[in-house]
Amino acid sequence: IAWGKNKTSKKVSGLFNFKTQFKKYDHNTEGKINIVQYSPTSYLRFCNSGMLHFSQFKNNVKFQKRFLQNLNKKLLKKTKIRLSHSQHLKNYERETWHDDILKLELEGRKVPIKKSIEESRLLIYNDLTSTLFLETISSNIPSILFLQNYKNYIDKKYKAFFLQLEKAGIIYDNPLKLSKFI
């Protein structure tokens, strides 16, 4: 039994997905690499161990830029950063991502997510709690979690499962390994 659609094996049955039952996502196999950002708010209203807080934001962007610096130049030109929805930090986020060497395309949230996904060949997420990651992977759209120190946030009883996802190429915590994989 798997969450979402399954077209690869008769031995696996796809379960019903309430969140995406009426959403039909598609993607472009020749499209862009879309790095979907989660950016923390300046103040937290609750605590979640896997959630980035504001003090980690710049470090997280540097971590992702190490991946981009090692990415094939041809693929780098076809990469966009989908910025967070955080309105009050919008300028700060744009300034942090601005890079004269990498010359990254920055996409704001005015672009509908469906359109953004349809223009993408691969979606990379930087948030362990991303619902959109679950939606796209269950719709058979190539999706990867790229997380710094994610093992620090996983309960010991689930570590083996996450290691399987790492071996399958779905989760990365090493910028060089991810750039080589892509």
C-alpha cells in the first residue's frame, strides 16, 4: 500500500489522498529545476523540531547555494528558486538569495503553484514538514527533500525509514551528492 498514485507495480495499491484528490499536477520533463523555499517567520507562534527558525535562514540559503555551485552549468541555467510566502520578509529573502555569480532566477508567490510545477522537471524542497512535497511525490512528479541536519529532527524509531528514502535518492543532506545525482 502506498500513498497516492502507483503506475509501476501491480503489487502496490495506491491509497486515497484527500489533499490532492481533485488537484491534477503535471510537470515538464524538459523544464526547470524548481527549488521550493520554506522561509521562517520572524516570530514563531509554536515550536516544531523540524521547522527552521529565522536565525537559521541565511545558513540554510548558504547550504543550498553549495549545491547550486556544484551543479552542472547547463542545469544551473534551468534552475529557479521559488521564494517563500512570507510577505514581511520578502525583500530580505530576495537579498539573501541574490547572487551575481550564480545569476539565479527568483520566482515569487504571485506565480500560481500549479503553473510553477507544470514548468518544472524536478522539485526540490527544503522543509521536512512540506505538504507540497507529499502532494507532488504522490502525483508521480520528481521530488526531492534537501535538508541540512535533518537526522537531528527524526525520532529514532523512524530513522531506518528515512535512511531508505536517502538510499532511494529522495532525501539528501549533502550538497555535493545531490549535485552529482542530478
